[in-house]
Amino acid sequence: MTTDTLDWITTLDQEVAALLLRLDADPAARRLFDGAATAAEYAAFLEQIYHYVRWTRPLCAHAGARLGARCTGDPGETGAADGRGILAALLLRKAEEESGHEQWALDDLAALGRDPEAVTRAEPAPATQAYVAWSRYTAEAGAPEAFLGTAYVLEALSVHRAGDVAARLVARARIPGIAGAVRFLQGHADADQGHVRELAGLLATIPCPAAREAILLSARVTRTLYPDMVTGALAGAAARAPTARG
């Protein structure tokens, strides 16, 4: 591995670190990470998860198909189109891996006593809409490989936080039914360590500067929007909670 390649992956990891720092500095996110979130806050968090995760499979598949069509040779060959052929195959595989994960969020909401159908009809928060719009742009009209920058940041976030959050929520047991409502968090904590290692290994083989630039830009957009998606939902739920009267 060359120094340039090391710098490239390190730069992506710096985006992950920036996301973690911003989330850790936010009081609402800190309550979630500590397992101290209320039922309303955790439900609001899961609702935004549903609204962005439901797009992951179709957009990932579309991005993979577009990138594969651009490449010369078999999309599975690492030499095709400056290494982007293998990224096309990876996108298509990740689309299948993510299939049904939005249902995990709905199942968790049902375990909390929420109506999943009402969640699916609700309008996503503005930051979530912006995230989906960016992902749709890269998948449908922009650089399709950019979707992998988003995947890297969010899967790394799961590795660093999802398992601990699930364990702390269950241990503190402040939310009725919480033991049956952490499937999304625990499922990603279990799977994403392998996903991040695989993704880092494959991205390290990509020599194309334009592909790297697109992937890094999407990683930066994601780490910028994601805190607003999460903390906005948590803060909104807290603001709507009834004030205790003495």
C-alpha cells in the first residue's frame, strides 16, 4: 500500500472522526448514546432512520447499475475503468445486503407501541430530505461511486456507536419494551465491522482521482447532514414532551 493510498483512507476516517465529535458534543445525541433517551426521543430517531434507510437499497442498486454501464469490461474486474468496475459490483452487492433494513426500524417502532403505517406516511425531517436528495442525485445523475462515501461514514458510525447505544438503552431500561426495540442498532453493530473492513480494503485499490474525489465529497456531505437528521429529531421530540408540573 502506497503512502498516497494510506492518506486516502485516513482522510475518509477523518470524516468519521468529525462526525463522532459533532454528535458527542450535542446534548440530545449524548443522551441517546448514554442510553438516557426518552421513548419519544428514541422513536423520533428511529423514524428518521426509516425515512433514509428505505432509500438505501434502490439507490445503491441504481448507482451500481449506472457505474457498471460506464465501465469497460466486466464490472467485477478490478482493472475496468481505473478500478471503478469493482465498485460497481460492490454497490450491487451492498444493495442486496441492505434489503429489508428499513423494516428493522419499523419493527423497533412497533415494539415501542408506535404505528408503523403512520411512520411510513409521515414527512421526513428537512435534513433527512436533504440527505435523500443528495443520495438520489449521486445515484441517478452524479458520480454513482459517491454513494460509497456515504456508506463508509454511516457504517463506521455503526461500528463506533450502535452496539454500545443498544446495550445502554437496554441496561438503563428507561423505555418500556426497549429490549425488543434495538434490532436496527444491534443488527448494524454486528454486520458493519466486516462491511467497513471490506469497504476500506476495496477503496484502497482505487487509483482514479475523480472517483476518490466523488467518494470523499459524499462522505463530507453525509457527516454534515447526519447530525441534523439525528439531533433535530431528538431535540424536536424533547421540545414536544409535556412539561412536568410541581
